[in-house]
Amino acid sequence: MIRAAITPIALSLALAGCSLAPKTVLPPPPVPQSWPVGDAYLLQSEAALPILSYKSVFGDTRLQAIVDQALANNRDLRVAYANVAAARAQARLSRAGQFPALGVNAAGGYSDGSGAGAGAGAGNFSLRGGVTAFEIDLFGRLANIAESDRNAALATEAAARTIRLALIADLADAWAGYGADRDLLKIAKDTAASARESVRLTRARLDGGIAPRTDLRQAEQILATAEDSIAQQTTAIAQDENLIRLLVGADIDPALLPASLADVTPGIVALPAGVSSQILLRRPDVIEAEYRLRAANANIGAARARLFPTISLTGLLGFASNALTGLFDSGSFNWSASGNASATIFDAGGRRAGVDVTRAQRDAAIAGYEGAIQTAFRETADALAVQGMIAERARAAAANTAAAADTAALASARYKGGVDSFLSNLDAERSLYTARRSEIGTQLLLVQTRIALFRALGGDSSAGAATP
């Protein structure tokens, strides 16, 4: 008899394998199959990009320590991980709906009728268990809902990896920017020291009657400009520290900050790019878009299943007896099974509209997936374009600074010797100031390009997550 009660449940589980969701077919990546080549690009020989952890790219142990601290304390990352936990729980909840819920109920009662002259009391005891209103998923509605939530959870994990990757790259950018601002502050202080000497010398020449007052005023202008630059760079350094502290989510040890940009560059290595642009398919934002597309397909299947009747099954089996001692006797066993089917006859096209909504959402997900790939390709190609010529730009900037420094030294000597006017010396000092700042900007761009390529290729193996 127990076997007869279980048979309808087993049959329903066997039938619940149908799905009306369309097969997910990813569109071909809407980008070229290789990176651009030409004078602006470096032609790489690697067949594929290795997946590297951030510690392989950012080799400076001080930066690694700051990143580790940020991964443990950053509030945006905590929010992202909480969202992942919620999405995983939702996926488990939807998956549980595909299985019958088994319950058990025990009851007992006793009534004493002796006071009413009815004789001895009577007892009633029961123990029952079974399935209540289990939906037979003939058309895959529950399965597709579970699949949609599963893919949504995976998309949420990919979004968390995107935030993690962005946090690491932003922190490396801020760390490098701090080093560059320290260099710019030194340039401003050097310029101010030179300007003070120029003011002293020009004032002496004015007092001696061999220099006009305009020379002194121009020297004072250079000094005032340098002092303003010192104030600006001091503010910029404080703001850099504030940004790093925000990204880390806690206070930081000043010893972990770089002293200059030259202290930064060796610790951030260049990341090689592969020949095939297919490597972009592992970027977390592209992975997220793919799972969103898969979830949209599953939603179509769930919406289609709502067009068909809903069939549910109820089954109970158990024991009942007037005496607790006889509860498990053979004559006390009983069972029951029933089924129910419901279908909507008219809903003014609501269910059909639901299918159309999910199809439109699927089309939007396809466009989002393709757009994510195109954006990834553009960001990577831009980084490669800069990387291809940045070494030449750095060489030119260094040569320009060397030439400007020599010119300034010669102009100062000629002015002190009375050969050239103060205006020539002033122009040379301004050119040197601009050249030194430009060289720092080029060196910072070199480092930022390496960070941008790490960010664009999504190459952090530690950003993976388990499948829910």
C-alpha cells in the first residue's frame, strides 16, 4: 500500500523534465579577431594571455599590503559580497521549489465521558506524513525559474568580481598618483628655491643700478607661482591620502606610501596581451552580461509555461487509532492521493504579453552582452595604443627635460655675466619647470597604462567564485 501511494509522486518527478526555454546561443563577438596593429600598437607574439593575480602585476610589497587591506575592509566590496550571498540563497530557494515538500503531523486526544454517564472515555491518535500540493513541473516553469535565479546569482558574482577588479586598479592608480604628486611637490620646491635666489640676485642688481625694477617684479612672479604650486601639491598629496584611505576602508601606514614616482614604476610590470581578442570573454563584466542573457532565456521558458495548465498533486499516508498502543497495527494504516489541475481561460492577453516582455528582455540582454564585449575591446585597444608608444614618449620627455635644464643653466650664467637679459633667463626657467612636470606626467601615464591594461583584460585569477 505504501508503494501505491508513492507511485504518483515518482511519476510526476519523471515527467517534470520538459522545458520551454529557448537554447542560449551566444552571438559572435562583435569585434575583430585580433588586436589592431600599426605604428601605434605593439605586435605581441604570445598566443594567449596568462591569467595573473594582482600580485604578479603589482610586485611592490607595500602596494600588495594596501590591496590586501582594502580587500578586507572596503565597504563597496562588502556590499557586493552581501549581494552575492543573497543571490545564492535565492537560487537555492528557487531550486527547492522543484522538489516536493514532505511533512509529518502527529496528533492525539482523549475525552472522558464518565461524568455524563456515557461510560469509559475515548481516545484518538494519529501519525500522518506526505506531500501537500506539489506542482508537477510538466512544462518546466519551476525549472526555468530556478535556472534564471541561478544565472542571476552567477551574474551577481561576476559583478562582485568587477567591483573587486576595479578596487584593485583604482588603488594602484591612487598609489601611483601619490608618488607623482610627491615628485611635483619636489619640483615646485626646487623652483621656489631657484626663484628665491633669483629674487635675491635681481634685488642686488637693482640696488646696484644695473637691473630695472621689472626684472625684480618678474622674478617675484616666478617665486609667487612656485609657492602657489607648493600649496596646490601639498593639498593634492593630502587628497591622495584621503582617496587611498577611502578605498582601503581603514587607516593606512604612511610607510606603505611611495616616496616618488621612480619608487612606483619598477613595482608595476607591463602585462602582455594575447593575439586573439577572445580573451575578453573572461572579463567579469562580459561574464555578467552572458549570465544575464542566460537568465533572460530561462525567463522566456517560465513565461511560456504559464500559458499551460498547472497540475498539482497531494498525497498523504499514515496511521490512525483509538488507542495509542494500537497506532501501528496493520489495520491502522491509511493513505490518500489526489490531483488538481487549473488553467486560465481568459486573461485579456496577459500571459502572452508576459512572454513578449521576456523576449524583449532577452533582446536587450543580447545587446548588453555585445556592448560589453565592444567596450572591453575598445578599452584594451586604447591601452595597447598608449603602451605601444609610451616608451618613445618617455624617452622624448627625458631628453626635453635634459635640454631644458642645460638651457636654464646656460641662460642663468649668461644673465649673471651680463650677456643676456633677465627675460631670457626667465623663459628658460619656465621651460624647465614645464618640461619637468611634463616628464612626470608621461612617466605617470606609463604606469597608468599598465594598470589600465590589467583592468581592461580583467586578469585577476583571485577574483573567481564558486558556482551556486
